[in-house]
Amino acid sequence: MANKITSLSSLQRHRDLLKMEYEYDRKSFEVQSSHVSIPKKISAGICRYPVSLGRSYYNSLNQFVVEINHAPLEDDDHFEYGKTVQFFSVSYNEEIRVVKTNAQVSYATPTMLVVILSGRDALPALESVNRLGVQLGFDESSYKAMFDAIDKVMSVKDGRLFDLREILLGGVEPKFLDFSPIRFPWLNASQESAINKILRAKDVAIVHGPPGTGKTTTLVEAIYETLRRETQVLVCAQSNMAVDWISEQLQDRGISVLRIGNPSRVDDKMLSSTYERRFESHPKYDTLWSMRKTVRELYRTNKDKARAVKEKAEALEYEIRESLFSDSRVVACTLVGAANPILYGRNFQSLFIDEAAQALEAACWIPITKSHRVILAGDHKQLPPTIKCFEAERAGLSHTLMEKLVETKPMTVSLLNVQYRMHESIMRFSSEWFYDGKLKAAEEVKCRGVLDFENPLEWINTEDLSFDEEYLSQSAGRVNRMEGELTLALLTQFIERIGPDRVKEEQIDFGIISPYKEQVYFLRHLIKESKFLKPFRKYITVNSVDGFQGQERDVVIISLVRSNETGEIGFLKELRRMNVAMTRARMKLMIIGNVATLSHHAFYRKLWKWVENIKNSEC
């Protein structure tokens, strides 16, 4: 009885915190919609303006869509499949009015947004607007899916979902099969051990994959091996990008993937695996299309006959849908995407959740309700879920299901301990601080560098240079312009030292990271204005820490921005962000920051001393 109470109270607590986040998010959206200027919304990636209407048509899923055209975007924004959007008009006296039309993103490109409307009747309201814009709406549907999942898990009285609830959140111990280990000679020992634990797990297994340790490789191999024993598995992740990445890897292994939802980037390879594209390529699709067209025509003249044809169309649609699922070994979607009506009534023996450490617990429960056992993969020492409400975050909303299981069910965890990305000197501090010194560098990367006799890890101290941070606003954040200028100068000098021809020939790439978005924008501006860097722009990426999650570059420069006399470092105290930033570099890492300011915190104080003590590698 105590275990039941523990699991239910844990879920109730999480639900209460999620409600806090929901209410805060909704109120923030209302303020933002009313008071934030269009240029600021555009720079934040939540608005496209001006736009114009393009083609409108029924897609293969019988949804009415319209193409929204606009000037090319310089940066990525947050318009992804399934997101709610809101149209608005701008009068000649600059008054903004919302157009009352419900719409969802189907897919986005740098020059076009394809949105799903509630029906053809919604189009005239948009056609009547001259100065049209579109912005992200409040994401009510995602919250609803999470609340529904939690409520379902809390209300269950028996069955497999009840068992999983008590194992994952209660005191019931997970069970494992007993068999001789399967050998995977092309993998390292920790990867092999992780796959065997997944195969043995009756209930749950966790793959803890620090940066560069081949988490995706391990997960793909585990899925491949699982499919020797099962007909189909469900694969989920928090973001569309993460779903795309693992789907690509699975396809490369020759595994048939059915992608629910549209990919984050529109290319033929990924689009061909989507439910929509597979649906419209089915041999019986033309017949279905003809029937749907007949229904739309008959509804104006003979509704009874229209209903009869509609019933036949729905039966054929069901037949096509079942055919697509039966032909697919992997069904892939985001966590929230698992609430898609297409998946109603479907159950899977195994669920794989990638990047589980970035996912809210509530989101994880959506696909868990459709599964018999759960495999979670990620790194809880890197970026946590994004929480907007500080009180909810402080109270524990960011404490993920994966973290809870690592703490309470350590027997389920497999640590991948060989990394294939970083020079050993770059890796070592992160290993000591975050991973108890358990990481080791693979021989092929251990001593890999850009330049001979070059220290792979440097900290450029700005405390004597009078580089002052500027606080712009709560939404814009902080910027350190002099530090930005220094970052540009260091990048330029390093390219010159490497040799411009060598950079191009070997395609050496560079990442510039800052925790502050305004610094990111400023650095992008400097690079755009630099004549020297123009030929190298395709090799240079400037982004926030969040934007670099899952990526790597040969050379990384981190601009920490904070420089003040009081030692205030704000959200640089979120050390998991620094772990991400520091572990993106393959061969060279440069940190730029005011040691006097940052050393007020033990992490940065130790990091500075660590860097100072490093000698040139014996390699």
C-alpha cells in the first residue's frame, strides 16, 4: 500500500507543478502577444512577418492546408510540426489585430510555412488581410496530452500500465531475464553491456550516454537486436530533430521507419518515411482521393449520398493505415506526438525514448501508456527540460523520469564510458566534475589536435581588460561587446595560424557558443560584417548552448559574457549548460571570460585552476 501511495503522490506532485508551468506559460504568452513588438518576436523565432498566402489544397490526410510565403530566414525559428499558430493583421497605423482562425504547423522551410486550417471556410478571413503575419500560438494541445497521460496513469488499477507505474515510481523492483551475454565485437565493452541489459530488461533499462560516447550508435544497435525478437517498436524523443536523427540512423541500417509527424528539416530522405508521404504513395490512395473529392462535391447537393461515400472512404482509409503500420518495423514520433489519433489503440512491446533527460516526466508517460517495457537513453548531466516558471523548476518540475530512475533504480543503468569526440585534455575536467572520472578517450581521438604543440584547452582571462557586460532587458538578456570583439579576433587569428587554404581543404569547422542569446546575435553580426571571415562562413556556427546540444565542431570558442564586480553569474550557475558547451569541441577549446567574476563560483574557480595547470600534451 505504501508503494502505491508513493507512486500516486509522486504523480500528483508532478501534475501540480505542471499546472503551475501551464498557467505561467499561458499568462506569459498573453503578455507577449499583447506587448512585445513584432521585430522582437521575429528575433525570438516566434513570428514571421510579413507573409503572403500561396497555394491552398487538401493534403493526403484530407486536411486543408495553405502555404505561407515570406522572405528567407537567417536563423532557425520555433515553427515545428504540430505547433499552434495565430494569424494577425497590421493596420496602416500599426495596430495589430488577431485573425480568428485556428491553425497548426504541418512543416516549415526557411521561405515557407505550411499550415493546417480547420477547413476551407477559414481561408476567406486570411485572404481579406493585406498586411498579414503569423506567430506561434499557445501550445494548449501539448499540455492537454500530458495532463491526460498523467491522469490515465494515476487512475489505472491493474494491468501492465499499473505495473510500470509501480516499478518506475514506486518500490517494486524491475526484473531481468537471465541469459549468456551476446557479443558485439564492433562495439566497446560498455556499449555491449548496455545492449545486453536492454535485451534482458523485462520492465525498464537506462543508457546513460555522456558526450561523444556513441549513445545513438548503441541505441540503434539495441533497436536492431530487439527487432529480431519483436515485430515492431515505438521510438520517441522530446524534439523533432532528435526523432529525425535516430530515424535516419535506423533507415541507414535498413530498418523500415514510419515517421508520425513531419521532420524538422524538409528533405526527401526524411519526408519519404513520413506517414503522410507513405500514405499518398499507397496503391489505393488515388481511389481514396477520388472518393474524398466526391464527398466534398456531394455535400452541397446530396448529403445522404455523401455520407454513404464517406463511410466507404473511411473504411478504405483504415485499410491503408493498417497496411502502413504492418509494413513498418519502427514507429517514430515525438513524445507529445505519441498522442496523435493515428496511434489510438496501438500498443508496443518495447518503447525507446532518446534524449530522455531533456523530457518532462509527463511527456514520457504519453508513449509509456502504449508500451509494455521502457528503455530510456540520455545524459542527465547535460541540458535539462526547458521550464519557464521559476517556481515550478525550483520545486522539481525539471527533475526527469530518467533522473528519478538513476537515483532509485541504479540496477537499470548502463554507463557508456568511452568517448570518441574529444581530445583527452578537453574531456578530462568534464569527466572529473560530472562523471566521477569514469570517462576515457578512445585512442583515435586521445591526442588529436588541429596544430602541433598546441594546447587543446585554453582560458583567455579578461579581468584586466575592462570588458563590461550590459544588461539590455529581461527578454534580450546580456551582451559583452568587447568580449565579442575579442572572440572575433581570436577566431580570425586561429584561422590564420591554421592556414586559410587548409581550413577550406580539410573543411575544419568552428563553433562559437554563448549562454546569452543577445551575445549570439552580436557575434553573428560581427562575423557577417567581417570581410576576412566571408570565405569561411559555411564552416562557422554561432549559437546558444541549447542550440549546440547534440552537435560537435573541430574548434569551439565559448564567450561567457559575465563581467562585474559583485561576482553575479546568473544562470551560468546551471552547470549542466557548461558541460554541454565544453564538450562540443573535438580538438580545440577556448574559453573567454572574466576569472575574477566567475571564480566566485566553485566550478569556474576549479576549472580555471585546472586549465592553468595543464601543460602541453605529451602526445
